[in-house]
Amino acid sequence: MRARRLFWRVFPSYVLITVAVLLLVSFYGREAVDQLHARQTRAALESGARIFAELVTDDRLQDNREELDRLAKQLGPSTGLRITVIGPSGKVIADAHEDPALMDNHAGRPEVAAAIENQTVGYSVRYSDTIKAELAYVAVPVLREGRTVAVVRAARETSEIQAVAAALERRVFAVALSAVVVITVLSWWIARRISRPLERMSDGAARFAQGDLEHRLRIEGSREVAALAEAMNEMASQLDERIATIIRQRDEQDAILDSMAEGVLALDSDGRILGLNPACSRMFHLDPAVARGRPIHEVLRKADVLAFVEEALASPLPAKRDLAVRDDPPRWFTASSTALYDRRKQRIGVLVVLNDVTRLRQLENVRREFVANASHELRTPVTSIKGFVETLLDGGLDDRQNAERFLTIVLNQANRLESLFNDILSLARIEKESEEQAVELRPGHVDEVLESVVQSYRPRADRKRINLVCESSPGLEARINPRLLEQAVANLVDNAVKYGTEGSTVRILARRDHAGLVIEVTDEGPGIDPKHFPRLFERFYRVDKARSDKLGGTGLGLAIVKHIAAAHGGSVSVDSRIGRGSTFRIHLP
């Protein structure tokens, strides 16, 4: 049930209390007024009766009943009283309204009996059969020598008394109603004066609870309410400062964790995830909102990582280990852990930091593979050169025919070494410029680059009777490094001419698609098995090593093409089928 507002608690209470007090005062006031009016009426009747009693004691009128009756009828209307003179026996002597001879004996009337028997003033209110109305009676005994010689009774209709009382009650009611209206307005004003500051404070507290801590309460109302408002404003100011400090510290901490390349994973003593940074989420494809608060073995299925976490939870000492995660492809991590402690220096969990060293391992493998491949590629021509030179030194120079053949072989092997060194240096230079972002790209005409390559390789193509065709839209432009792009296209054309068959066609095509610029080199050579595609652009990888050696290949040409495309922000691809030729593509943005 919703609580009522303070105003609707205070205002009705004030009004109800006021109305209740007024009703109570009115009730008792009416009783008091009625009693006062009754006393005043009785006093007025008694005063009138005593005045007339003075006439009755007059010796001249004492035995003159006709004169008394005349005076009663004369004075009654002028005073508004009904005067009746009654003898000691109860017989009516005079009456202001009726003929005394026709009236009943009044000895049994209560007020008359009290005056005759007790010689006291009698009073009663009753219905009069004579005038058919309710009257108030006061009977005053007339005494002479200690005995009652007559009774003078004064009477007045109660309707007159009630009319006066009703008029007085109407005035009292009007005053009370006016008081109720005035007090209601005052109660409303007082209730609003009390409740308005408190309601504003309640609204302000609600805004504080919603996070609007810059809002300030008005300092108003009583001293106590104003002091409370000042205290709440001070509280909001301090909370705002503290929350701002907490948010700033949290943002700084989040920024640090978010910018870390290492994965950070915090666990409690039960192995439940307290938090993880974006790097850790990316490493293991975890949703932080789902993972937080759950046991790590429910969200992570990496056995080596789980084993390290269990070891870290079991030991209070820092730990470090190299982990191999059996993914496809495999990944390697350097994991370290340290215990988490609260302010009371009690251990509450563990912090695990994971550094993905897969790239370093791959680079190390590439380095070892490169050294091995380069050593192998260098060993063959060096061994050949050394062997033939030794043969020549041992007397082979005397045999001119063999000497020339040997020297030709030495020259070819030296040329192969030169090509190998040039390709290695070229690849190293391209990689260095790409890493340092030193490759200069500028708008250039692609057709001019392709035409330069065609002019360079047309003599070789003609010697093998290979038709070299270039198809490019005139004025086709892109942001390129002409020297590097020409080298990449030249390597593709060199392979196409080298492995192309006599009478075949090598086609160079430049076109635009939805993603950018595409340069294609298509040959009609022996084709490549798709199983070689994943490694085709690796250093020293050759599909047919024997044939490549025979044709003078170094195994670095396609790797150079790949790195040149990457330096342009692009990529390479290949389509080929055995016996149907190959198409190599350079994709530029």
C-alpha cells in the first residue's frame, strides 16, 4: 500500500481536530447558553411576578379582584408576560388572557403548589390546556404575617424562548462555520508550510538516489528542517566527490586493463571469475557479462590453463609457467599468477596474467626455418661452385672444352646466389619499410606499371613463343608505390613465363571490383594442387623443388609479392587447377 503524502496526513488532522473541538465547544456552549437563557427567562419571569406581587400587597387592591384582573390584562401584553393571580386555595383571582371565573383551580399546578405549600418561588415548564401551548411558569408567593395570602404567577410561551435560542444558535453556527473555514485555510497553509520543505527534501533525496548529486535542496522551513536540508546538501556534495573519485579510479583502472595486451583474469578463492580484461576475453572468446561470477571450469575448456589456475589457487606463492593451448592452430602463453589480498591482509583469490607469445614462437620458428632454408639454398650453389673450382684447379683448366662448361656452371650458380641474395635483401627491405610505415604511396597510373613489366618480359616470352597480353583500362589510377608494385607484378609474370609452355598465353589484367583494384596474372602452365595454397606464399616454399632449381627459382618470389601487397594495405590470392594453369591476384584497396 502506497503511503500518503505528509500534507494529506497533517492537513486533514488539523481540520478534524479543529472541527471536533468546535463541535465539542458548540455542544457544551449550547448547553451553557440554554441553561443561561433558562436562568435569564426564569429571572425575568420572577422579576415580573414580583413587580405584580407588589401591587397585590397594596391595601387598595388587595380585596378588589376586578381591578387586579384589569391590571393583569393591561400589564400582561405590555410586558410580554401572562400574569395570573391565584388565591391560597388555588382559585384564580386574575389572569392576563382569560376570565378567572372560567379557569380551573390551580392548586395542583407544580409551581403554584410549591409557592403555596413551601412559600418558595415555584418553576415549571409544561403544556397549557388553556392557551394550547407550552409555557414556562414562575410562581411567587405573596406573604402576609408569615402566611401565603396569594400567588402571583408569570408565564411566557417557550416558543418565544426557543426562537431567541434558535437565533442565538444560528449566530453561533455561523460563527463556528466561519471559524471552520478560517481554521481550514490556516490549517492548509500551516500544513503546506510544514510539508512543502519536507516534500522538496523527499524529491531531492529521490534525485540523489537516481544519481543527480549536483542537485541542491532549498534551505527553507523551520530551523530543524533547514539544518536537515543543509546536512543533505553536504552529504550529496561529499557523495558526489567520492563517487567521482571512485569513477575516476575505476576508469583509470579499466583504461589500464583495457590497454594491456596481456590477458588479466581475477578469481576468488573458490575459482569464480571476479573479472577479466578485454584481452583475456579475446584470447578465449569469453563474454565478460556471462563469465563474471561463474566458476572458471564452466566457461573455459583449456586443460593447461585450468591446471595452472588450480595450482595458483592452491599455493600462496607467485607462479610462472609456459602453456601450450591445443587450438587450431596451436597457441602458446606465458602465464604468471599472484595472490589477491583484501585490506585485512586475508587472501581472497588469485590474479592470473596471460601473455600470448604465439607470434613470438611463430617468428622464432620462421627464423629457424628461414635460417635452415637459406642455409640449404646457399649450400647447393656454394658446394657446386667449390667442386667445379677445385676440379679446375686440379688440372681441369687444361681441358678447354670441359673448362668452359665448368666455368659456365660456376657462373650460373653465382647468378643463382646473386638472385637469392637480391631476393633476401629485397624481402628484408620491404618488411622493414612496412614495419616502419615508410612505404610511400601516391596516386599513380596502374597501366603504366603493367606496360613497363610487359616491355621487360616480352623478349623472354618471345623466346619461348609465349603470347604476353596486357588488358587494362587506360587511366586506371590507385594509391601505389610504382617501384614495388612493378616488382610484385614482375615476379608473377616471371613465374608465369618460366612455367608456361611453348605457344601458351600469359594474360595480365587490371580491373576494379566492389572492394578496390585487382591485378591478375593468368598462365596456362601445369597448375598447382590446391593443397599447396596455404603455404604457397611462404619463404622458400616451392611446389616442385627440382623443377624450380632447374629454372633458377629462389623460393622467395611469391613471398615478396605477398609483402608488397600487404605494404599497400592489400592481399594476394590464387586460383589453380592441375593441367589448367593458374591465376594469381593482387588485391589493392
